[in-house]
Amino acid sequence: MFKNSFYWVILFCFFSIANVDGQIKSDLKNIFETSKDYFGYPAHLSSEDYQKLGLIFLSTSSSSLIDKELKNFSQAESKTTNPLLSNFDSYYHIEFMSASILGLYFYGNLADNDESKKLAVNLLSSSLLTGISTLGLKILFGRSRPYESASQYEFNWFEFEDRYLSFPSGHTSLAFSFSTIMAEQNKTFLWKSFWFSAAALVGVSRIYNNQHWFSDVLFGAVIGYLTAKFVLSHNKKDSPSNPMDLNKELNSPTNNIVFTIRF
């Protein structure tokens, strides 16, 4: 099963190193407000936003038509193991992300660096929201993993066994969530390319290891990217506290619909 519970441990460690002079309270409030707006925003979506959401699901459904072909291709290629592809989903995952978040937050408090603390809070908020949303969808759909079923259309609704938690890809959603936040720290092409390439490699690795269908990876990337974009927009300096006012901040129309991709 997707290791969402690991983040509760990280959350505890995250705040255990915070300054006692209101820092814990402030950062907890930030994460709570972000989460509340994230999960509460669907009530404020317009019919146009729901149409865009429909397009996302339609695109994902359409991509499933090539799931089996890509599975067969990747498994044929994996007969000669590629060390990078077979292990990359382990390199760039919870352990690395958690250590990075804790390191940034510890450094931010030790050096009194507000930018480092803000980055850590954004990364943690985005990772938590992405993890919860992804896990909820996994349980809801209960899609069989490619090693479990020959068909990409086998669903076992409300299942908890790992072999039935294929859709969407949790590794990919977390990777894109983390990479999107990090990519915004520098506007250079090489910096952004590095982070998004790393996230994309995670998705390729999951297909290569026969853990996910292509459509799992595609939708996981959408969840991670849009959730991170929401967190960044929500936590901008002078960001509006009223969810209705967030329309002015979310420059991309598709960012509005991320709130419906939830548990």
C-alpha cells in the first residue's frame, strides 16, 4: 500500500525541531488552512471548471487504450535490466523527500532563514495533500496492477490490498508534487528541466517495473503537479484567505479544478 502513514512520522519530526516561540503554531495553522481550502474548494467551482475536469478524466481514459501496448513494450525491454530505470523510483521517493524537507526546515530554523522554512512548509503541505488525494483514489478505484491482471480495465472498488491500488501512481504523484515546488525556486531552464525530468523518470520507472499502467502514471503526474501549483498559489505573500478570491491568483484555469481530485 502507498506509504502515506510515513508522512505522519515526518510531520511529527518536522514540528519537533521548530522553535517553541509560536513557530509550531504558525506552521500548523498554515498547513491546516491550506488543507481546508484544498478540500473545500469544489463547492466553489463553476460549470466551466467541471468541464475542464471532465477533459482531464477523458484524456486519462483515452490514454488507457495504449496501456497494454506500453506494458508489453516495457516488459520486453526489461529483460535486460536497466539499473537506472529499475531503481529510480526508489531513489526519488519518500525517504529522499522526507530527508530534504526536514533538512530544509532544520536549516531554516537554525539559520533563521525564512525562505528555507517556507520552502519546507510548502513541500510538506503539497506532499501531504498529494498523498491523501492519491491514496483516496487508489482505494476508491481498486484498479489491478499490471503484474496482477492482463487487462487494464480490471477494477475492484474500495480495495485495500496493494495489488489493487494501481490507479493513480503514488510514486509519480509525489515526485511531481515535490518537483513542481522545487522547480519554482529558480526560473532557469536547466533547473526546471532537472526536476521535471526526475519526476518523469519516476513514472517511467514504475511502468518499467510493471507496477503501474501508463494511465496511472499520467493521472498521478496531474495530481502532483496541480496540487503543488495550488499550494504555491495559496501560500504566496498576501495570498487571499477567502477561497473564492483564489481565482485571481490561479493564472492557469486548470489549477482551479485540482481541488476535486481528492479523497
